[in-house]
Amino acid sequence: MNAPLNTDAEISAALLQHVVNASKQRPSLEITTPREVFHLVTVVGDVLPTIQDGKLTSITFLGKDPVNRFKTFVWPSAGVEGTELLITALDVYGQ
């Protein structure tokens, strides 16, 4: 595991590469939100990204942790009501 990605640019680039444009199976994520850290999150189902000029500007996706809790994660916070599942830091396992 590497140091967590904390800046918007780092989070955006990692989500674009490992979630939106994953070349094979999406890796597990460690997602930090304002209330909790979620370990070994697997992205399930469709990913709803917004991409402008090749850069990720927003994303929403469903993730499942090892104890089968499903959560909808969003990034960034602009225009989001209730920020409890807003991604504030990210780490990618197995990259």
C-alpha cells in the first residue's frame, strides 16, 4: 500500500485510471470519508463518471467492503448534499 492520495488532482487521476478506465479487474480501494475509512472496497456495478478534456471531474459509484456493506461514494464535494460518503483520500491496493 502506498501513501494515501489526498489532493483533488491525485484522487481524480487514480479514480480515472483504476476505476473508470481499469484495464482488467478493478483493484480494491481504501476510501477515506469525513466519517470513516473503508478498507478493501470493491467497485460493483456501473460507474457514473463525468470527464472533461480527458480529466475526471466527478464520479459516483457503488462500493462493497469485505463484510458486504454497500455504500455509494462520490467525488468531489461540489454540489453534494450530505458529505458522509465523500471521498477525501484514496489508496489503491494491488496497483
